[in-house]
Amino acid sequence: MSEFEKLRIVTGYEFLKHVRRKRLYVILGLTLVAELAVLILVPVLGDGFPDSVMAMAALLSVGPSLATIGAIFFAGDAIAGEFESKTGFMLFTNPVKRTTLVIGKYLACYGAVLLLVILGYVIVTISLLAIYGTVPIETLSSFGLCLLYTGSVLSVTFFFSAISKGAMGATVITLVFVMVISAIIDSVLMMTGQPHWFLLSTNGDTIATVYGGYELFMEGLGGMEGMPFEFETPSIGLSVLSMVGYLAVGFLLSLWISKRRQLA
Amino acid sequence: MKESIVIENLTKYYNKFLALDKLSLRIPANENVGLLGPNGAGKSTTLKILCGLIRASSGAAYIDGVNVAEKPEQALSRIGVIVETPEFYSFLTPEETLGYLGRLRGMRGDELKRRIKEVIKLVRLEDWSKVKIEKFSRGMKQRLALAQTLLHDPPVLILDEPGLGLDPRGVVEFREIIEGAGKEKTIFFASHQLVEVSQICNHVAIIDHGRLLAYDSIVELEKKYQSLERAYLELTEAPLE
């Protein structure tokens, strides 16, 4: 049997795991709540919906962005869980390469997040059509960037999962890395006018800023008047480069570490 | 005679702790060999190296002539394994678990379905075959572990305390199943239960501090030490140089 056939089997059963887990439906619920919050709060707290369809599209991208963070909860236990819960004794004693197992797990996680991201963009599209009667072409770019961001967040999570003893530890470390450390450095660099395109949190912003930068995003929230400093929107091209870097390096490292890791 | 398992000068360090000290052992095909030794003697380490779960610091292990470290997939295709207390994915049922593992081993369609039914019946999990494993007791997981070990009908079984967590009836049933399988398979069986080992195996290897102390037929050891128990006690209490 070919390794590709084994990969197909591993991916299928791993995907089944995500479908049967509550966390998929929790993140699905959170994605819907996020989109509803934007659709209800923006007109209620402001003067109706923004005039610009691009500003509204940028605001609505919060749903798919949130879905990508779900990747951390899907992938945190992908590798660490096999060692922590000892299911590796059952899985690793089969004639399958560790790399095949890790790639299968990665593809299954990606598939699960993809479902959420697609749902997010369906809501974005329907909402924009209902409110403005049009959907900007940039939505496609936003979707593409969201897919790339999902891949890079997954790779970083897989890396932490490969080096962590436990699944909870891997999930928390990744959340802290993406949501706290990267975000703090991002804010500091942004405020001091330094380049910050290489940070994962900045890369995630491109899902919204692709519609017209930070200014347009803030316009949807009432504008940037009163801000003590100016935001410079990082180049999409550099952000793409950065995401590809996180994706490739994180994934390759997780493969290498998983292959060498012993189950004692 | 063809040898199913060959262990050559196997040495394993966990940091500075020496778990295996140039252990060598040759197990002929269709032989049932018990691996005995006190806690920390190196039994599980030996079996884990044979299953490719950990790497030896030096030396080599072979399954049916295939070097486990060099060609792990090829070696693993020849064995069925129970290592430590088995754990399975709680979101799957036994049928689904066996389906997954069977497919990974190249089994397909009706042959796989038939074999899943057979092994589930053999370990008496028929009433639980469609229940998610999250509801299973330790003994039931142990039964499922034995089912997955036999699923693909491997020529070599490597079993680490397979009776752990079973009730007395389960222990007897397990022993009968393994005894039955052992008639046409090689079994390498680590256990603390001397009675269990003597009922399933015809040879034993006794190890302590990672070293081989004795490897002989149970009959010969009983002749020499009066009983297997005395052989075990005398050999494992001897001070090491």
C-alpha cells in the first residue's frame, strides 16, 4: 500500500475526530456570534452601516479571522496528545511513517478550519449582498489570505504540539504566542513606526486590511480621529511572505521533531 | 532455524540511566518466550525498541530479519503489539478503531469487515462494538487491544503485561486466546505473572538491570532451580558487579 493511500486514511479518520468533537461546534458558534455582533452593533452604535461596502467587508472579516484561531484548538493536541494520552502506543506501532501521520493530521485540521472559514465568508457575502447589493472583489483576496493565515497558524501550533509534553500546554503556548506576545510586539512596533510585517498577528490583520488598510477598517468603527499616532498598513506582499515562512518552517520543524520524538 | 526476533547488544540510556546493557537474545519462529524481570529491569524498554517507539543507544533489533531502526514500517508490518496500558481514540467505536488500524495495514472491504467481526467476537466485545470507547473500562480497552493485535494475523506478537486490568475471568480468557494464537505465532511476552508466563510460554528470558541473567526452557530452569519462581528469585536477587 502506498504512503499516499495511508495519508488518505489518516486524514479521513482525523477529520472524523474533529467532526465529532464539541470544539468544532463551539468555534462555529463563536464565528456566528462574532458576525452577528458586527451586523447588529455597527448600525446600532453608529449612524447605520458604513457608507463604504469595503469598510463593512473589513469589519465582517472578524468572523473568518476568529475561525482561524480555532486552528489552535484543533491542532494543539495533534502531536502532543498522542504522547500524553498514550494513544501513540496504538498508532505508532502500525507500519506508517510518522511524517505521514503528521501530514494527515495537519490536512484534517486544515479541513476542519476550512469549513469554518468558508461558513464565515458565506455570511460575509450574504450580508454584503443584503445590505449593499454588491460584494467587493477584494473578498476573494481576503479569503485567500485567510486560507494562508490558517496554514501558518496551524504550522505554528503543530510546532508547539511537537515540542510540548501535553496538549493543553501546546494550546496555551500557541495562544500566548499568537494572541499575546506577537500582538504586544506588534502594537509596540506599530506605535513606534517600525516595520512589523513579520509578526503573525500583523499577518492576520491582512484579512481585513486587504480591503483598504487600517484607515478603512477604523472608518467602519467611526474613524481614526483622536488617535495619538498613525497606523501604517504593512504591505500585503511582505505579509504573504511572512505567512509562507511561518507555514513552511513551523510545519517542517514539527515533522522533524515528531519523527525523532520517542514514546518512552 | 529461522529466528523471528533477534536482539544484538542492545544498549539504552535514558540520560545517564542505563536501562539496557548489551542485551542479546534470539527468539526462533513459533516459539513463545516470556520476558521476566523486576520493575525497572528493562522489559518495557526492550519491547519498545522492538516496536520502534524508542531508539537504542547502540546495538540492533530485528523482526524477521528486518532491522527495526532502519526499516521500521517493514518490521512493524510483521508484528501485533500491546505496550503498557492501551489507550484508544475515545471518539471512535471498537469497530471504527479496528477499521482504521486494519486499513492502515492494507486490509480492505469484506475481508476487513469479516476479520473485525471475528476478533471482536474472540475478545467478547460484541455488545460494545458500536459504543464509543470513551465509555470503556480499562479491562475492555485491554480486550480491544488484544483484538487489534490479532486483527491482521501477524506472525509475531509482542505483548507487555497484556492481562493488566482484567478481571479473573478476563485473565483466563486472555490466556486461552494467546495460547491459541501462540500455536502458530511467535510470542514475546513480558509479564510479572510467573504462572501466566509458564502457561503460555515454553522458554523464558530473565533480565535485571538491563542484563540477561538467563534464557532457557522453563523445564530446564525448573530442573536447575526446582521451580520457575525460585529461578526468578535467585537470579534477580544476585548482586551485580
